[in-house]
Amino acid sequence: MLNMIIFGPPGAGKGTQSQKLIEKYGLVHISTGDLFRWHTRNNTPLGKKVNDIMASGALVPDEITIAMLEEEVQKTPNAAGFLFDGFPRTVAQAEALDAFMTRRSMTVNCVVALDVPEEELRQRIAKRKEIEKRADDEEEKLNKRIAEYFSKTVHVLPYYERQGKLYTVNGIGAIDEIFQAICAVVEKVT
Ligand code: ADP
């Protein structure tokens, strides 16, 4: 079983690389951002709860996010592995994931962190905005998302570094080049 986390700030390319990884390794893709967007689009009770928080660019509270994640993993008990995208985003989420995986005799094999400078992130999101409209891509919301990343989410990196599971990959370059670098990490840990 291969369980991996794809990590990086907004606009780092997690979604693009995730699509390629799930195809190549047959993983179940769990993107908490996509799941939350599905709930808000479909106006579910959870969607109603998180709609305003997400639209502001802030993080959804840990207990809500963790419960949703665990429910999603439980839907596919026979998965070849999971690719976590956009989760964990806080140290509390990382600890909850470890506890949850341990209870199920599973483990996180590696965390691939896409390294992209802030200036490049802003340019990419500005471009993405022209194609796909997202309420939280507006300047003020985007600033909030980037701020959330640098105040809360970066602390997840040392958490996995201490476990010897952190691999940083340069997120600048051709999509396929970056993908090859990620695959090299996967080959190394499996
Ligand atoms: P980004 O493009 O900023 O990486 P995502 O699509 O992953 O965004 O997530 C969009 C929004 O969904 C976040 O700004 C946040 O409100 C919420 N969200 C997604 N994942 C998490 C998480 N693990 N913890 C808390 N909130 C989350």
C-alpha cells in the first residue's frame, strides 16, 4: 500500500500532479478542497457550515475537516493507497491523521512538498482566474489563503521532517519534469 501526501501552498500545482499520480499508481485521491467545494455546491449541511469560511480564504476548523477526511477514507477500505491533497494543513490534522492511520494499521509513506516561490504562486493564480472562477481567488481572499499557509500550514513540514518522511521537490519547470521528480520519490519509498 502506498499512502502519500502532496503538499504545497495555493497554486503550487498539487491538483495537476495529483491527477497524474492517481493514474500511475492507482491511488484514491482525497482532496479536502474538492470535497468542501462539492459540499458547498450541493448545499449540504456541511456545505452550509463551511461556505462562508471557505469564501473568506480561512481554514475550516480542524474537527470538521478531520471528520470529513476520515469518513472519506472509510468509503474505500480496499484502496491500493491514498493520495492526500490539501490535507493535513495544520499540525493537529497531521497528528489526527497519524492516529487514524495507526488505528487502521496503515502509515503515511511520504510527503512530497512542492517548492514554489510566492511571486510565482500569485502569477499562476492570476492566470488560473481567467479560466476558472473561484470566489477565493480574489486578491483579498487569496492573500488570506497565502497567509494561512505561512502561519499554520508550513508547521506541518517539520512534523514530517522529524519522521524522516519529507521530500521537497522543485515545483518550477515542466509539468512532466516535476512529475518525474515526484515519481523518483515514490520509487525510493516503496
Ligand atoms: P488551495 O488552492 O488554497 O490549495 P484548496 O482547494 O485545497 O485550496 O482548499 C480551498 C479551501 O478549502 C481552503 O482555503 C479552506 O477554506 C478549505 N480547506 C481545504 N482543505 C482544508 C484543510 N485540510 N483544513 C482546513 N480547511 C481546508
